[in-house]
Amino acid sequence: MSATIVSSWNEFDPLKHVIVGRADHTCIPPDEPATQAKIPEDSDMRGMWGPRPLETVEKANSQLDTLAGVLENRGIRVDRPSPIQWNQAVHTPDFSTGSQFGCMPPRDVILTVGKEMLSAAMSFRCRYFEYLAYHDLMQRYFDEDPAFRWEQAPRPRLSDRSYKSGYFDEITIQDRLERAAALDFVTTEHEPLFDAADVCRLGRDLFCQHGLTTNRRAMEWLQRHFPDHRVHAINFPGDPYPIHIDATFVPLKPGLIINNPNRRLPQDQRKIFEANDWEIVDAAPPAHAQPPALCYSSVWLSMNCLVLDHQTVIVEASEVHQMEQMDQLGMEVIPVEFRDAYPFGGGLHCATADVYREGSCEDYFPNQVRGTQIRR
Ligand code: ABU
């Protein structure tokens, strides 16, 4: 096995080394201030918590193992996290919660920017210790790559001051949409909070979704932490559950992004893409009317694909419309069955975290447009 090199600047350059999550011991966490944000009103998960049924864990792991095998067969190195017993309660000086979550979606936790892997300051109390599942891997990368930067964003306190009390009381979908449009989310601006999956990496520019899991203060922190980057705040008012950018705004190659047609980027925020000749096309509709049972995510995991290089993409095998669109966009499609893994934290992009993609830090947006940048 070749020595580890950590480096990834975007979502589409040739992938050579990746982490694929594991479903072992995953729990549905008990209610807490932020998790209600993630659970749709009519979800079968409302009021349930505890370890997920073993049979579903085994099915999810089987599909995760298949994904790992597909990647390895293409010469991509795959590492796996070390799950802990996620049913353990968490107690800190500021909060307690009855269980943790899991480590199927490494993309939520780990943000790779160049030579750095940064553990996010996540807003869910049940995910406070999730970074531990990656500790052995980080230690190994640190030992093997002398230039690797092993980083941790400020650990949030997640006291009640980090959440708006009563935000979800009797909330309707219309309320959610109005609040999303008004940038009124359950998290406050008390401390930096973000999920790594809210950040879309496009070379020198990091586009961050302002939503239920990422606040403006985190973007300020990211801008100071990555001073050579330009951090942008974008939002998608059509999404009643604005959590994670990767089923909403998905780059396929330099100059091309698919955008969820129910969650279009507002016109004023498109200007920077237009000024730099990027094409934003509506994503194809999902093949399914409903997500699988006990799933946090929407049917738009259809577009949560894993780009292997500028011509190749892995798409969930039953997503016939998305596969057809990829084909029309000139991509070679590798179908992989993955719906059994969805309930454990998302789709093919969610289930992975980049360690190494070829390529360097390009400036895809030399024509900057005022409005979205954090640094003015
Ligand atoms: N982690 C991506 C989930 C986004 C969605 O449910 O649409």
C-alpha cells in the first residue's frame, strides 16, 4: 500500500483515497433541540429512539462494503472508521443526551481542505463524540504524511443558548419554508456551529449552506481558519429541512453543477457562477416517492452521488432518472445499490469523506461578485 497523502481541494478531481462509513451500532437518538430539525413531520421516526434493528444494520453494512469494493476495484484506497458503542449516553457540563448516533456518514463530520482534515463543530448533541470513530485513521495519516494537518474546529458547548427554544412547537411546512427564506433557523449565533456536509469545496472558494446545521458564525470562523480561501454563504429557500448541501447543489466537474429544482439557488446568489461561466442545471427527479423506512433524509438522495473524476460518477442503482441525466451530461455512470444504507445517514456522498484527490487548488471564480462572500 502506498504511503498516505492527504490532499483534496474540490468534489470532482480524480479520487484516489477515501473513507467509507460503517453502520455498526447506529442509534436513532432521542429528541434534542436540534434533531427535530432533521426529522420530517410525518416521519416514522418521531418518538422513537434506541439502537437500530440488527437486520437493518447488516443490510446497510453489506451495501457499504459493496461500495468500498467497487472503489477498491478501481484502484481507489478505502479506509473505514472504528465504530464505538453509540448507545452510550453523553454528559458534559452543559448538556446530557441519552445516546449517540453512528459513523455511517463521515462527510458530515470531516471537512478535507487541501492538506487538512477538520472535524466539524456539529450542532447535534448526539454527535458530539462522533469524531472519535476517525481518531485511529487521523493518527495514521498524521504518522504517514508529514504535511498532514489534523485539525478540530472549536468544540461547541451546545448549551441551551445554542438553540432557539420552542422553534419547532406546532411548526408547519409553510412555517419552515418561510423561516428558511428569512434565514431563521433553530440554531442561534451564540457559537460557531457547522456540519462539514454543508460545505461545497470548489478550489479557492468554499460555498457554505446557511441552514439548520450551519450558522453564520461558523462561516466567519471558517474564513479566518482558511485565510487563503473565499468563504461564501448561500441558502436554498425552497428547502423546508435545509441540512447539508449535497442533495441540493452538487458539482460534477469544473463549470457544471446540478441543483435540486425544488431548492433552486436564488438569482442574486447565482451571479458569481454566471460571471465565471458555470452552468447550473436542474437535477433529474428522484425515482422514489418516499425515502426508505426510518430515514432522516429526503428522496433527493437521488442526486447525492459520488464523483470519481470529471467523467465518472457513482449513482444509486435504482435512480434511473438521475443516471439517465448523468449520461446525457457526458458522465460514465457506475450504479451501486445503496438504499438500505440511506436510513443510517444519507447517500453515496454522505457515506464517504475524501482523503486524496489528484489536482491542486484552482481558482474557478476569478470574477468575484459581491454579495455571498463572508469577507467584505
Ligand atoms: N445529508 C443530505 C440530506 C439532504 C436531504 O435530506 O435532502
